[in-house]
Amino acid sequence: MTNTPHRIAHVAEAGADFTLTTATPGEPGRGQVRIAVEAVGVCHTDAYFVGGAYPVSWPAVFGHEIAGRIEALGSEVTGWHVGDRVAVGWFGGHCGACDACRAGDLIHCAQAQVPGWHYAGGYADSTVVPVSALARIPDALSAVEAAPMGCAGVATFNALRRSSARAGDLVAVLGVGGLGHLGVQFARAMGFETVAIARGTDKRELAAELGAHHYLDATAGDVAEQLRSLGGASVVLATAMSSAAMGATIDGLRPNGELLVVGATPEPIPVTPFQILPTSRTIHGHPSGTAKDVEDTMRFAALSGVRPMTETYVLDEIGAAYARMLSGDARFRVVLTTGR
């Protein structure tokens, strides 16, 4: 197995196309495992990597939504075995020595690692990762279903479960896309009165199928006013990549309500102190989650029936898969499979 060449989809330099090559699989070192990749999600964040927005080393192998099986163990690895089904997401390992790690705040590790950024990612037949990045995949989830949970899934699940909202509270999900379609499902499964917000009426029926109790068309009037007519939201989970759309929901929050930002966009969110001071509203970002959080996400999904909607391509079609993701037309997560 070790000497059998495997496929790697790499990018030679910023802005270049993906190129498929072969190489000898890497051997795991101390505290590492090699994963036989079965599925890997094509996340929109990869566009920032490919475009050179992150300081990666070129050529680079991206892919941070990985699902597969352990095929080799490095030294000093305990508790894991060859054949174990595992996932690795945006959280690709921690140092264990910085102040954040010593405080148990692993997601804010000063030396946090991300697959595709700090080491080769999952756009390949196999990849070597730190053991601290591993999450166990429950039997109820296929590799294609598990892969997006390492980034999109944990981002929405973890943000909601750590919010101030409690069962029965009104929770709105801004955007019904790659993140939002999971956010709506998780919100409903957690017992929230769930509101889906999107532009136009095209996603109204889908939002209901995903579990939304209410659907708000952001083009049909003031979104904040529509939220207030429902009693006001305890939480707005902002998954849409629009700072303006995020700002438009703030006045629809109840007192002490939270705008949780998980959608990444460089533009400032428009808000004034007068919108948050009298009402004690808060606006804060929420990072994805640790390997244990990814594992919790998948376990909850297995128990509750939450599943990503995916479009699958084989690894050899990485160029087409990446273009499909960039188009914004995919419903909703693009996932590569390796046939392993």
C-alpha cells in the first residue's frame, strides 16, 4: 500500500488551476495517522486559499472537509486503529502548549492547524494528519454525508448549541445555502421555532422541507420588521455571505438577542451603537469547532436525521467540482469521492 502511487490534486501557485498528479503516500510520524480519503468537501473557503488570500506554501493540496478510514498509524498513537472511520474538518490539530490550549480553549490555539493550509489537505487518495484532528464517524453517516460536517456542519451546529437560545425560542437562519440548509435543520432539531430568511420565494418550499416554521423573503420588505412581527429573534445565525443582509436583521433581535456570524465576508457589518446599547444585543463571530465538536455534530446529525444536501464528483473531476462550487448553483455542498 505504501509504495502504491496515489492521486493528488494540487495547485501550483496562487490563481492556478488544479492539476492531478501521483505520488507515493506519506508515512505518518509521531502522533500522526494516514487517512485513506473516501470523500472530501469542496468548501467556498478554498477559493480564498486558491486565490492566495492565505499564506500557504506552493504547490498546495487543499481540502479541509475530509472523511475516510485510518490506514496507517504513526508512533505514540493510542486509542485509534487501522480501519477506524474518521473525519477531519477545518480544525486540523492543536499544539497543546499555548495559553489557549492550556486553558482548554483548543479552537483558539495559537498554533492551530488547518488542512490545506498548514499541511496537505484531502484532495487526494490519502493524507497524513495529527491525531488531535480526528473525529469518529458514526455508522449512520456515509463518508459523503460526514465530510461537510467537518466545516459547514460544525460551524452551524456548534454556534447554535453554544448560543443563548433555548428550546421554543425563535431562531432565524439568514441564508439557505451551503451553511444555511444545515443551520435550518439543526435549529429545528434542537427545538427552536425556526425562521429561514432568503432572497425571493424560490427557497420557500425547500425551507419548509428542511424544517423551517416560517420563511421570510428578504426582498419583500424590512427583514427586521418581519422578525419583530413574529415576536423577535433570540438568535440570528448569519450564514449568508452579505454583511448588509446581516446588518438588516439586527433590529429584529429581542433584547439580549445575538447575531451569530458564521458566513465569511470582508465588508463591515453596518450597525450603530444605538441599535445594541438600549437592548443589550450582541454581535459575535463563532469559529467552527474542535475535533470533539465535529464528532458531536455528526452524532447529533445521526440521531436527529440532519443530513447535508450534496452533489458528488470523482476526484478526477476536481476542476469541474470547484467550478460548480464557485458558481453558487450547487444544492448545496459539493463533495469529491475517491472510490476508496
